Amino acid sequence: MCGGKGTRMNLPQEKLLLKYKNPVIQHVINALQESGCFSKIIGATSSNAPRTNEFLKSLGISTIQTEGNGYVNDLNQILHNFDEHVFVISGDMPLLDAKIIREIVQLVDIKNTWTTVLLSKNFLDSLYMKTEYLVNYNKKEYSYSGISIVNPIRLSGMNHVEESFVILDDKRIALNLNTKQDYDLLGTT
């Protein structure tokens, strides 16, 4: 997923092209490619991020245009284009690497329709990271990582889907660049 406006960053440039050695989105693409887990990588972009779309194409990555109406709406829009499991990931995870992707793939039960990777609030607090959205699971608070594994064949319209969770407290998936403070924190790693 790489078509957001990045409005919380409050920067003039597209956030996925911010540099951390390379553009942030390139770290995600490299990790996906190096994991050896996927037959194809496709970037879901929108008119909100035209330079990101062009950058992905320059890397040889296919793109699907979304309406740019928010993460959930855009994701629901594109999932019906696929007929096999989809590894959904936010394009703003600069610490991602191939090893953690392989670990996530091994942890997921592909019989589930939708599996979401969560991080514990306590873990994020220990890293001095703030989160906007929390979910209660097994009487504890967790944050969404931005990673889900979805079987789109088992989705039926916009009906409720039983969501399964994998808990994985790892800094490689903890840092999403949502705010200027997140980008500043990246500079300390």
C-alpha cells in the first residue's frame, strides 16, 4: 500500500520517497524481493502519490491505481483483483527486512481468511513509540503493524470477515512513518 497523502507528515514531498539511505518504499520492495516468498510484487498507488508511482515503475514494480480514499477503502477496492493469498504491507516501513517477512509468512495459517500482524502496546511503549489505533485482544492492548495476509477468494463483498491475529513484537515492523516524529526517530536507529 503506497498511495496515501502522508498528511500527518506535514512535509512537501511524498513520504515514501523520504530518504533513509534509499527512499523508504525501496527498503520495503527490497525486503519483499529478498525474502523469496512472493511470485509478484504490486504497489497500490493513487493520484495522491504520483512520484511514488513513477518510482515504483522505474524499479520494475507493477502498480494498481486506487481511488486514494484512505487505506481501508483502497485495500478493499484492490483485493478483488487477486485470486491467491495477498501479503498486504504498508510502504512506510524502513526497517523491514527479508528475514522478518519470512518469519511472518511461517507464522500465518493460510486457512484463515484474514490474518493481521499486531504489536503489543507495551513493546511500542518500550521503544517510545506512539500509536493512534489500539485493538483489544486476549485482554491486552495491541497496535496494527500495517501487515495482513488475506485470502481474497474467501472475501464476500464488504461483509464482516473473521480476523485472526499474529502477535510479533519486533522493531523491524514497529516503525511506520506516519508523523515527522517517526521520521526523526528513524534517524536515531
